[in-house]
Amino acid sequence: MGKLSIGERIKHINLSKIREVSAKVDNLTKQGIKVANFSIGRPDFDTPEHIKEATQKALFEGKVHYTSSAGILELREAICYRMKEDYNLKFNSDEVIVTRGG
């Protein structure tokens, strides 16, 4: 098989999964179906005030540096607590990882 031109190669590029989901959300929205669009990394609603306030407080407290790869210990401990309280599941904080998606 010979070399393909750029135009021919472009025909073989598929949409990313994020773009596929985004297109489905757009289609559902046009049909009048309410959906929250989490496909592009920004929801279609504003950040709740209590989260904005907590973020501002954390910034003023100097919490602006990288954490451990597993995430902030206090958050992992809080997740363990909620799992126990809500679902009667016991985890240790070293069994929990909090990270962002990619």
C-alpha cells in the first residue's frame, strides 16, 4: 500500500469519545431532553456557592501546592468515613485514591 495523502489520512481519523458524547448530548438537548453535559470537562451549570467559598478559603490558607499522588489524606479519611456511614463498608485511607480524570 502506498503513502496516503494528508487528505486521505484525515478520512481515517475517528472522533474522540468526548466529542461523540458531546454530540449525543447536543442531540438530546435539541430533542428537549434535559441532560447535564460532563463530556467536555465543564458542566453546563455554575459552581455552587459553598464550593466557591471553600475554594477561596483554601487559597487564602495557602493550599496551592501539589498533594501526594493518592490525594489529600483528610479527604481520603472523610471518604472512608462516608463509606462506613452510608454503606457499612470499611476502608483504610491507604486504600483510597483521589485524583482527577484525564
